[in-house]
Amino acid sequence: MKRLTLLLCVAACVTTASASSLARAEEVRGSGSTFAYPIISQWAQVFRPVSGHSVGYEGVGSSRGVTRLKDGVVDFAASDKPLKPEDLQKLGLGQFPIVVGGIVPVVHVEGVAPGTLKLTGPVLADIFRGTITMWSDPEIKSLNPGLPLPKAKIAVVHRLDGSGTTFNWTSYLANASRAWRETLGVGSSVEWPVGTGGKGNEGVALAVQQIPNSIGYVEHSFAVKLNLAYARVQNRAGHFVEPDARSLEAAMASARWDAAMDFYTVIGDSPAEDAYPIAATTFALLYKEPKSASRSKAAFEFFRWAVTRGREDAIALGYAPLPDSLVQQIEAYWTRNFSS
């Protein structure tokens, strides 16, 4: 009889624990960066069975993601363009980095394999300004002796929507080219003088895949996913660098994260010897005083898991995870700035 009573008590406790676990499960909503869509989606898929929380994420572009957060449609936004501290303060938001990736020029040129084409910042700026128009241009050929570049017009593909990828791309081009800086400048969107627009990283990647003799810019994992040829870009030290975890970590390590209020830092065009020059950070943005405390708590559980236990997934998809020292700074920032 005592044994039966004990078994019934254990069963009741298990049932109660299961019900409690289900009661705590949350459906967190996020949107924004298409640059980070592959890794956020992968993290969400792995996080659900270990936490019980589901994280739904839509890659709508950094600008739209921030707008949707301000409108109360989502619990967090992801943006590759950091908001300035004064703007965060006005909106009651905080932001912190979650992952770093590389923006690569992707091309669809017969005979050009991934990593074989070499390009510099000034040449890229002139291509996207429309002043270099042919693949056989002497500026391109001088960088690529022996590469079979055709006598064909270059078809430029750029982002159509407001984009953190575009912000980081144009930041790099503005640093590399005075002509770009003085005519087109830096922004989530610019007045492109030439080319065809694509929506999101995937839209640009698909357009390049379909248009012969084209060039565009996307996060590296999209190039890998669609087997697109990408160019190696010359960094400030004069090296043509692969966009791998090592070169992205070098770019990240050269940033002064500890000196940046609200982590407001752009890591492109790093002076580090081995850094990939068009590295970009994705930032998560959340309200300091959330509309739903329970969903906000689940979102922080997700990001804590992502930056600590999601590192291997990041590397597998071509991103660079955050170093321990930066994760510690982020956790301290959470304590100081967000309601528990």
C-alpha cells in the first residue's frame, strides 16, 4: 500500500512538473536581418527542444525589423546596423552583438570559381558606381592575371530594401573610395546609379545566380548555399583574404567593444593583418521595459544559449562566434540595462 501511494505521488509530481514546464513555454517573435537569418533560424531549431520555447524569426531586413519592434509586432529585432546610443535611449531599447559574418562580392562569370577572383575596395566602388562597366576593364584584369575574364558588360545587383548588409557594404566602400564617400555615402539604402535590385540577401544571391556576368554582395553563407563564386577582397594590410572564421575573428578582435557605449561599433575595414575587410556584426535589440516580461525573459534565455552553446552552429554556417570576453561584457550589460 505504501509502495502504491509512493508511485502515485511520483506520478503526480511528474504530471505537475510537465504542466508547469508547458505553462512556462513561450512563443518569442523576432524579425530583421536577412544577413543573420540562417544562423538565427538554426539556433531557434536547436533551442526549442532543450528549452521548450519557440523562437519565430522573419528575415525582413534590418530596417523593417527595427520598425516592427518599435510598432510592438515582435519581441526583438536583429540589425546589422547598430543604433546610436542616443536613439536607443529615446526608444527605451538596448542592443548587443550576437554574431559576426562576412559580406562577400558574389559573381556569375563563366570560368570564375569561388575565391579565385581578386578585387579591391576602390575597384568595387567603381563597379557599383558604374564607372567600371566591363569585366575586361584593365583595373580588374591587372588584379587577376591569367583569369579568363570576358569582354562582357558587368550586371550590378544591389539590395532593394533597407538593409544592414548595405550599411556595412557602403561603409566599407566609403572608407576605400573618396569618390564613393563624396557621391553616394553610407546608409541602409542609397541612390544606386546602376544595377538591378533584389530583396534580402537571398534575393540578391538568387538574382546573381540567374544573371550571367553579374556581381552582387551577400552574407557569405548565402554564397555557399547557392554555390556562387565569391571574390577575395584586399584588406587594409594589402592581403586578399578569405571570409572564414579566422579572418572574421581577427576583425572582431581589433574592435574596442569595452569602450563603445551600447556596443555601437562597426568592425569593417579593420587594420588587423589577417582581418577580412567587410566583416559585419548582427545586433539584437530589445526593450529595456518589455511589453511581455515572460517573452522577454525567454528571448534572453535564447540569446544566452546562442552566444555560449550555439558557437559550433555559427562556425558551421560560416559565421564567427563571439569570444568569451565579449560574452561576459554582454552579460554585464544585460544586468545593468534590462529588467529581470
